[in-house]
Amino acid sequence: MSVLYWSHPSFRLHESAPDHPECGARLDAINDQLIAAGIEPWLMHRVAPAVTREQLERVHDVAYVDEIERVAGGCMTLQHLDRDTVIGPHSLEAARHAAGAVVAAVDAVMTSMPRRAFCAVRPPGHHATRNRAMGFCVYNNVAVGAAHALAVQGLERVAIVDFDVHHGNGTEDVFRHEPRVFMASAFEGSLWSTSDPQEPAPHNACWLDLPAGTRGRAYRARFAADLLPAIDAFAPQLLMISAGFDAHCADDISHLYLVEDDYAWITRELVALAERHCAGRLVSVLEGGYNLPALGRSVVAHLRALLE
């Protein structure tokens, strides 16, 4: 088994503020661990294309896409899109290729072998709403890919599983009223989120709002009892993952305590679901993870499970 591995040189050039946790060194840490772990030969590297306007506008408002192109397209120095989301001269190119990577990965797993893909992209995407950049995210990469699967590949059921430690509020905003998309998310409930606490959870979603201090055994038990049966019942034709690794015990951005073996277990469970319902079709998209050694090791654990 091989895994398609999508990336692009612009991802390293996308700049954030000095000492910003979402930095190009994240991809270097992943690559170093891929080489050290000896799994590079099993990855089929692909260069991500740029997303098109049509693909973006299935997810984002036209006015929002125009505004990002206006601000980021003429950006000569670092600028804030919000308090956490910083862009520089190469950020628009990186954001276009990050979303384009996921679209290309969806097409690839739907039409050829291998059936599994990992998109090593930045900026991340799952906090970007239809009309707002936030939480380090410019375009909602996984949402753009899922919308493409519905519109172009003709799928009727796409599941998005988000195990980033932060809730994917942008993905929720995009697909809240889309019954063809099922959203499953496990996150630390006390962390930052812009979701309205007064608004009920969507009918097409299953959330695991985990308390600070949750460790691997409790996380796995909740994941197996709640999320996996809900995804199974939806019977997706394509499984997509917002793969954030910031719930790792070494990552001080959160208060969950997962380790590499937990990410391997999660991935194996999702691979089994993909084999059962999707002919193995699975697209994983990098989101968070900011302790560099832990990020690299966790991505290796994730990819090893995808390779099994």
C-alpha cells in the first residue's frame, strides 16, 4: 500500500508573525521524521495545483474571496486578517495551493489508486468560515475538497472527521445545513471557538466536547462509543479527515494528553470505516500541531496507519 502525499513549495514561504506557532518549520519537522522513520519510499509525492475561483466559491462568499485576493494579493509586509491569522507576500499563493491540494487529492482517490492521500498543507483551514478568516486559517481546505466531491464527483455522502484539539467551527459554518456532509469532531471544549453556544448542534454532526485533562484511554473510549458508530451509520462514500495533532501531551496549546499511539489508533479505526463504506477512499488534511518534535512523530504514526 502507498499513500499519495500532496505538498507545494509555497507552503514553507507563507509567513506568520515572529514566534507564531503556525510556521514553516512545522513541515520541516514532518519531513525530518518521515526520513528518520524510513517511510518516504512508500509515499507518492504530488505537487499541489492552485484552487480555482469556482472551487472556492462553493464554500466561501464571493465578497470574501475578493477581499482575500485584494488584501493578500497586494501584501508586501505581514498583515493581520484577525488577531491570530497573519499573512505575508507568499500567503495567497500558499492558501490557493493548500485548498487545491485537497481538491486534487479528492479527484485522485476517487479515480485511481492508491485510495488514501495526505495533504501536508499550510495555512490550515478548519476555522475559516464562509466569510471570515480566523484561527490561522484563510480558506477552508477540507470544506473546499468536500464540496468538490459533491459537485464534481457526484457523491451523496461525505464524512469529515476532525480530531484537531480545537473545534472546526468553520467547517460547521459551511456545512451546517448540508445533509450530504456528516461532521464528526473530537475537541477540548474549554478552548477557543467562535461557535455560538446558544445554537444547537447541527443534525448532520456528532461532537465530542472533551474536558481538559482527557488522556488517551478515555479519549479512545468516547471516540469508539460515540463518533465511530455515528460515522458508520452515515455510511459515507468518501472519508475526509481534518488531522490536527495539537492534542498531543507535549503541545502546550491544549490540555489534552494524547500520544503517537493514540493517533495511530484513531487512524486505523477510520481506515477500517473507509474500507467498509468507501472502497478505502480517504483524504487526510493537516490542521494543527505546534510542538515540532511531537508533530513530526504524530504525523508519522498517522501515515504508518494509512499505509497498513
